[in-house]
Amino acid sequence: MSVKREIKCELEIDEPNQKECPEGKFIDPVSLMENGKFIFNAPPEAPVFEPTAEEFKDPLKYISKIRSVAQKYGICKIRPPSNWNPPFCVDVDKFKFTPIIQKLNEQDAITRVKLNFLEKIAKYWHLQGISFKIPVLEQRAVDLYSLYKIVEFEGGFDEVCSKKKWEKVASRMGYVCKKSSSTVLKSHYKKWLNPFSLLHATIKDEIYNKPIAKKRKVLNIKENNSCVSNMTTKKIKLNPDDDNDSNDYTKDPPYPMDRFSSKCKTGHLKSKKSTRSKPAVNYIEKYCCQKCGRDKSEKTILICDECDSSFHMQCLIIPLTTVPKGTWRCDKCVINELNKPSDAFGFQLAQRQYTLQQFGEMADKFKSKYFNMPVHLVPTDKVEQEYWKIVSSIDSTVKAKYGADIHTMDHGSGFPTGLALSGNKDNTFYKSYVEDHWNLNNLPILKDSVFSFINADLSGIKVPWMYVGMCFSTFCWHNEDHWSYSINYSHWGEPKTWYGIPGASAEAFEEVMKDTAPELFHSEPDLLHQLVTILNPNILMKANIPVYRTDQNAGEFVVIFPRSYHAGFNQGFNFAESVNFAPADWISIGRECVNYYSSIKRICVFSHDELLFKILKSCDDLTPKAAALVYADFKEMIKFERVHGTALFDWGVTKADFVKFEHQEDDLRQCIICNTTLFLSAVSCMCDQKRLACLRHFKQLCDCPAQMHVFKYRYTSDEFQPLVRKVKAIAETAHND
């Protein structure tokens, strides 16, 4: 359960220092097809474990036992003993929630890139006053993005035409009838994509960046065969034959996809004849063409509604033969309009609340209608195949609703708790599950769990979240906050399909994601932290990323191991509960994660150093093995403090202050450079003492000299040395044993 954040990045094509989006690895549509139809090959299965009643008594001990095998898969499934059946304790009558709405194909990284491209194409033609519709070939929408990229890869439109590569293009697009399809694809490219391609190829021509001085000229206009354009249109028409329409407005056909929006006018304002009686001379502002530099007016000169640049129609990148209707923008302004970043992608909340009964009725009706059969008869592999087909389709309109991240603190847990025991104090059945270690309200705070030392009730980390799913509702690729373990229990309902990637392959996975959809990561570098993006496991597998799957049925656990990316979807109406936990073996991974967060400037959920000191203060309860892991992490922390502290003092800092960082709110004790939550040390400056930096970034705090800076510390070595000796002694007993 990762903290969701939205970050918007603005791009300006006119900014000289703006970094261009890097080219990524293009995926041929045919690679996901067989005989012209989409096909999904299910990844291999993750391991399933069935503990004995004795093994099941201690969850952390059992997970530690299977870890060496299971963590190689990223995820695993655990089936409890048959006699373990906790009662479902949510008050069904009072439980209400507002689900999020997920348009399935917009979640897929590649499809979202394609939809963004289509939006640009539609906007481009809209700015030209031309309605755009997605063409259809072989009973499926033509993937114009793939067509554009493939033709570009093959050398461009002229190269593909001259060397007769259109059949190859059709083959790469996944069309069966290559010969007939190639002709149609060529026609669609020429009509819809070639002008757009030419515009991109030549827009940065130097001539467009050198405005030419405007002139004022007197024009003699004869009354009987000419008219002066209304100046509000900023189009000067000097050819009377161009005006053949009689109506003042014509309406644009709407763009067929609901994603497209434009600030352009929807009507076409046309030139009106002058109502003045027999004017002998009209004075209007005359512009020189920015391309050729001439002001000869035997042809129409167009003036951009955005920047006032003027061009002959024949001097444009795509020459025009008639005056465009409506507002008109020059080629450079069109590109700037197209390159305006879209809003950060995210899920919207539904406009109503649901009870479990209402949501279940809606979910079952949707699934039975979609597959045209009773919900319990639909095979899981059929749902899986259909799911990945939907998310890869550019013209799909399928939406799902998902009750995600529902707080148990607000709605109560599905597991029995002390509240559920009220009025049933003599009920030994309830009481046994209230205290059961596999109860997700207990597991994070067990004696051997590191998170038991965190005092705050961190929702989703120490306190479980609940999830109400329907068919196709999705949880996108992510790993857990601070790379902790996670465990999910399905209380009841239809299966949940999971995909997992081992933590050892996390960086390789991130690189493939960025390489596959660089356009998305260019505008939103922290995209994978937002839980809004999926990618077909088959694409990952083709890139040698190990992916494993499992179907979690009611009454089963799924365990996610540190740093393991995971995603999936629900097969139908179900109810699950999930929480994070951290055995002692997580401690070193947690520090590695905090260092990684610092490098990408991600905010921590809690201070790792603060957690470590809380463990040190309560080390009497540690097992020798856990104490050894704590001691090793402590040495890493001290090594960091000494190295960077020495650099600070060598720089010339001489002032020092004692600070109890834990008494401050987390957002008031963050490094202003990397957002790390500060606890053991920090650096401030007398120019603004509210601003803090960690020891990594003290030189970036401000431009003041070192003498103005102050070293802030929480502990002296005399204070923590006794704790260190104590935990070391406990750790050594493990070595002796």
C-alpha cells in the first residue's frame, strides 16, 4: 500500500534548456498477436505453500522459513489449515464506501501513450478546422501511433513508398491481409499522419524563430468584387474567389473520443461583406510573410491568432490552397499547443456511495452481461485473456469500479477485533481469532516485527486497508512503502489475479517501464509511485524480466516480499484486506530504500533512523538473530554520520545545537533537497533556520559561508554507546549459539 502522490511537470517547447523526451523501445503490435488477434500468454505460477497446524502458529517464523524459496518469485500464496476460518466482522448494513472509477485501457502504459498521441492528432486537425475520426481496418481501430512509429523507423513516408515497404508495415502492425491492408494504411498515413510528421520535422526551422518587421500599407479595394475580412479573425483575404459561403457559422463535427478537449472555438467565423457605402480606400495592417520575407498580396496572407506572425498560404510547411475556417494558428504555435502537457493521470471517485450489497449486485450484473453467462461459470483464464485484451485496445470504453484503500480505522476490520468481541466476551471462537497472529490487525505488531516499535498508527502500514473488487478492477504496478513486506487476505468472493516480480529484478523492471513509455516518465518521473500504471507481463517477459502469477481464492493469503513489484486485477466481486509488516531481516533493506528515496527525492513515510533508535532502547525483547541485524544496521548509520559529519566540520562549520527532532512534525524536519525525514542530524543556516538539510546536501542549503551554518544533533556518542554495547552483547549470543 503505497502513498499516492500527484506531480505535474510543465514542458515548453520554446525553452532552450528543456530536455527532450528520449526515444524508447517501440513494441510492434504483431508481437502480441497470433493470426491478427490479440493473445496473452499467462506467466508461470508463483509457489503455493500449505503450512501444517504447528507451522501456522507463528506467521513471521513460517514466512522466514519459506523466504529463501518464495522471494525468488516476488510473491507467494499461503493456504491456511482447513480448520482456520476467521469470521467476517464488517458490519454489512453500515459499511459504505465510494469506489474509484478505472477506465481500463488508460491504465496501460503503452495504450496511454497511444491515446495521448491520438489526442494530439485530433487536436492538430481540429486546429486546421478538420474533423478527425479513427479509421478502422480488418474490424479493428487502426493503431495510428504504431503506424506513425513504424513508418518513422522504416525511414519515413517517402522512403517507405519508394522502397515499397508498406506490406512490411502492415505485417508489423499485425494485419493478416498484408497486400490489401498496406494500400489502406498508406492512404491513412498520407491523409492523417504525413502532414503531422512534416510539421514536426521542420518546425524548428530557423526562419520561424526570426520575426520580420511589420509594415503598414494602403490597399485599394474595389467594392464590386472584394471584401475586407473582419479584423477579429486575424485573417486577411485578398482573393475574392476564396469566399463562396453565405452562412456566418458552420459547426465542427465533434471528436469521437471523450479524452479530447480543446480551447479552440467550435464555430467557423467567416468573412463578412462590408456594409459601408462605396469606400474608395481601406486602410488595414499589412504583414510580411515570415518565411519568404515578401509582402506581395496576390495570394492570401494568414495571420496567426496566437502570435500575430504572418505567412503566405503557399509558404507554410503544409501549403494551403484555401483560407482555413475559424481561428488559425501558425505551425510553431500549433506545435506549442500540441506540446502542452496533459494533466497528471489519476482515478476519479464515483459520484455515489455503495453498500456491499449494492456494489455486489452491480458487479455481478456487469460480469454476467459482459461474458453472457453466470458469473461463477466464467473461467479465470478467460477473464485474464479478456482483461489484457481490453487494456491494450485504443478504442475500448470498458470501465470498472474499485473500493480501494478503505481504512479499517473508519470502517472496522474484516477480522475480529476487541470491538467485535463486545457482547461476545464468552465466545471463545471469536476470542481466539481476535488474538490470532495471522489476524492482520496483529501481524504488524507482533514481538518480532520491527513495525511494533512505530508508535503512530500508520494506515496501510501498521493498520490494515480493505479492498472491494469487481471484475477487471485493477491494482497497478508498485512496490511497498519502504520496500517492506506485505500480506493480503481474501475474506470472501471471487479470485484475485496477481502478478509479481522478484525484488532482485526491481531496477531492471523500472528500466523496462521507462524504456517502453518514456513519454509518460518524461512528464511524470515518479509515475511508478502513483499506482496508476500497468504494463502487459508478456512485454516484461520478452525483456527478460521474471514475472509470476497466482490466483488468490477466498480464505488464502498472498505475501509480497521486499521491493517486489506487483500488480493484478479482480476476477469478480470480492473483499480483501491487506497490511505491511517487517521482520528483522527487513532492516537493512529499509535503509537501502531510504537511501534510494533520497536519490529520487521521495518523501519517507517514517524515519528509519528514529525507528532504529526505538529498537535499541527496547533491545531486551530482541532475539539474538534480530539483535545482530539491528547492530549491523546501526554500524552502517554511524559510518554514514562520521564520514559526512567530518566533511561538514572540514568545510568550516563550528556551531552545534541539540534538537529533539521527534517532537517536530515530519514535514517540518525534512531535508529541503532530498526530502529525507531527519532524526539523528541536520544542518541549518542563520539566514533561515526553518530550512534544514541532511548531511549529504548541506552545501546546497544556501549560499551563505560555512560559519553561518549550524550542526543540529539528537544524540551524543556518550548517550547511545551503552545501547550499542547492549544490543551487541545480545547479538553475540546468537554467534555463540
